[in-house]
Amino acid sequence: MSSSIAVPPPSRRLVSPRVLLAMLVLWAGLVTAGFFALWRYKAASAPVSESGSPAVWPAASGLQPSADRATLVLFAHPKCPCTHASVTELAKLMARLHDRVELRVAIVRPTAVPPDWDDTELVSRATAIPGARVSHDDGGVEAARFGVVASGHVLVFDRGGRRLFSGGITSSRGHEGDSFGLRRIDSLLTVGTADRADAPVFGCAFDEPAKRKEES
């Protein structure tokens, strides 16, 4: 005669309400910290040159200003994700004001990089803007002449070579849409005045380590 031994089912250990609450609080804290860090990054403006941008078009510059209208110059790092928004807004601005201003785009290249290093979507998009003259600024020589240290920095000069504006044309890193810089450039080129002649630049510094790692 055989006998069987009943095996009790495995017990289920439930997480206590206190532990569950602690886990939820920790998760919420991590999410909040992540959003806050992202917001701080997007809202952080780029550095500016201590000497600032020159008041007149640099005589030594290889970039050629317009002879009969204002000239707008965008300095861009070809791999800066923030500057895509600047190119988008620049295309819209030029569509409205192409009869008042000519566009120059200087693509800042480090020294000793392969020829196709700056063959990026950003450069293609900038080149596609009607009337744009895109040039390569090897070693950031032109950027230094114009007192520019970060991607997305825009300078506007009148046809006499006097600086009208220096700054950015987005309201935060990578954000498309209206901005103080766009409004001021529009006002300066249409009515001749604006409340200010500058705006924060939201882009990557040309010597930012995160961008330099792609140079090899």
C-alpha cells in the first residue's frame, strides 16, 4: 500500500506597500532628474568669445561680403545636432528676406581630418538654401577672425561692412520656431532698428570634446 505526500504550493511573497512606495518614489525621482538635466542642457547657451565679434567686417577675411546688400554669416560645426534647427530657421529667414541679405555659411573643420569628414546632412541642408555660399573654414581661422567660438553663431553686417547683429537664431538647443534672434534680424533688415543687436547662441562649442572624438 503506497502513500502520497502532499506538496504545498510555493508561497508567493508579495512586495510590501512600503517597499513598493519606495520604488515608485525612486523611479519618479530618476525620471524627474533626467528631464531636468535635459532641460538644463537645452537651455544652456553656448560660450562667447571674450573679445566679442568685430564691429566691422574683418579686412583679412577670405569670406566675401555682398556688394549691394547686407550679409549674413552662419558659422557651423558640421556634426553639431543643435545647429540643424538653426539651418531650418535660416532657410525660412532667407525665403522672406533674400532681396535684403546675402547668405554665407562657414563650415568649421578641424585640421588634419579626411576630405569627407564634413560630408554631413547639415552641410547638405545648408548648401540647399537658395543663394547660399558655403565654404570650409579649415582650422577655424575665419571663426577666430569673426570672434565666433560655437556652432550656430550668426553675424549680420550691413552693405558698408558694419556689424548689425551677433548671436543665435533659436530659442534653445535644437529647438525650431520663433526666437529673439530671428525677430531682431528681421527687424534690423526691414525697419533698420531692433530692441537689441544680439541673442544667445545655442550650439556646440567648436572645441567641445563630444564633437572632437569624431575627428579620428
